[in-house]
Amino acid sequence: MTKIAITDDHPLLLEGLKNILSQQEDFSVVGCYSSSSELFAGLENQSLDVLLLDINLSDGNSIDLIQPILKKYPDTQIIILSVHNEFAVINSSLEEGAMGYIQKNALVTEIISGIQTILKGEKFLCNQTKKIVEMKTNSGLNAVPKLTRREKEILIEASLGLTTIQIADKLCISPHTVESHRKNLIVKFKTTNLSTAIKLAMEYGLVRP
């Protein structure tokens, strides 16, 4: 029996997916979680074969969770469930160690097929995701930038419209330090201004509007 856990911050989707998968003879849904904190608490008490991981949880971005989960629970295979169709998000998820990537509007048969495929040790992409990967050009980001805690803080404050001086005062750091981080963020997101970096960070789920 394949033991499966599901994470999603939308209760209806969580319950619907649980019901669908529970109808499969070889699947047993042993946990449903709406946040990363709930997930890690659940993993302490339950071994898993497959984790269906929503990429945007209420308390964080799941790309950052993949490595910690695999390090602590190496026998767990991860499939990302997402509304994101950006190449950078897909590529980062796979590079971090996810075995599959499925769009949330994929057919139920694709989700079931994805679980069966990764259990054989093979990677799985739903049809929509395959097309995105195949169509990738050299333009744009190849991966979601890895941000430090301070960079995330500055992005959040800047997204609220705070100036460099206001951010410095709020975070108790110098304006020079804020400006240095702002420049680094522009470089990491390969943009010419912070506004575009903020927009991309929101699209990737790194910063919530």
C-alpha cells in the first residue's frame, strides 16, 4: 500500500484530492496538511512514500522545503502541485529534488499516473508542464532566485511602498545596507529595477501581496 500525504492551503481542493486518491486500491492517504508547520509535525509521526506538495503554502514557499524534507525523510518522493507555469519555478522544484511537477488543473488520471511513475524511480511532468519545459528559450530566469532572510524582508517592505530610509529605520540597519541588498536583488532577478524584482517575487510566491 502506497502511503500518501497531501498539502494544500485550500480545504476544498485538499478534501477533493484526498477522496479521489483514497478510491485507488493501492493508495492510502495518511495525512492532509494546510501549512508547512502542520506537515513537519505530521511527518514526525508518519512515514510516507509520496508527498503531494502545494508550492505556495500559507506559511512559506515549498521550493525551500524540498531539500529539508528529503534530507530528513530520504525515502519520501515529492510531487509538486502548482498553479505556477513559469519555467523557473518548475526547474527549481526539480533541481531541489522533486520527482514530479503537476499543474493543479491537470486531469485526475495524470495525478494518479504521476504517483505510479515516481514510485518506479522515474520523474514525471504533466502534459502542460512538459510543453512549458520543451518551449523554454534562453530568455528569462532558469531558476527561482535563492534569497536570504534579509533580502526577503527588504522585498516585503519595498512591496509595501517603503523607501530605503524607511526600510532602514524599520529593520534597524543602515540605508547603505538596504541599498546594497536592493542592488543584489536586482541582479538576482536579472532586472533593471526593484519594482520588477518585486513583481517576479510575487509571481513565484516568495513575497505575498
